[in-house]
Amino acid sequence: MSNRIILLAHGSSDKHWCQTFEKLAQPTLDAVSGSKIAYMELASPSLDDVIAEEASAGFTSFTIVPLFLAAGRHLRKDVPAMVRGLESTHNVEIQLAPPIGESPEIGNAIRDAVVSHLGTDTG
């Protein structure tokens, strides 16, 4: 079966925070067949829940795209450890992509949002 994409957000017990990330993720979820959002902690569905569900449906290959602006401790240590455990537990292969904030397009999107909000141009 094909590779599944999982958008990984940190997670929060604040429902408004989760709704914001779900809204940001929706265009990708709509465009990338079978993609899912998961949370590292404090919210549902957890990364473990998503991997378990997809593995039980026969998927064995995953790419996790962290919705983080930079690779801090979570992405350098915690998430790779989670990935190793999930690979072992569910007998799957998981590739961890760089954090989305490393994409040059994100910087441009932030610029465009700020310019739009301020009602100014970049010149």
C-alpha cells in the first residue's frame, strides 16, 4: 500500500489551539489523499492512535511532516524516540520530514500575511 502522510502538531489541552491547527491542516488534508493530522501530546488523535489505525488497515509506510517552525528538543529527541517505538510496535517504516518551518514557502507566507494584515506593500 502507498505511503501515508501524517501532519504532526505539538498538541494542547486548549480546544481553540487544536482547531487552529486543524484549520491550517485542512487544505493539505483535502489535497493529499489519506493524509491525517496527529498530535504529539495533550490532544487527540495521538500519533500512536493514527499509526495504529492505519497499520491495522494495512499501511506500512508513513511520512511524518512536523507542523513545527523549527527543530527544538521535541523534534531532535522526543519525536525520533517516538518514531522508533512506533516502528517497532506496529512493524511499520516511518520517515520524519524536516519541520515545516524550514520550508522557504513558510517564510513567504508569513511575509504575505503580515503585509496583508498591515495593509502595506513590500516595496
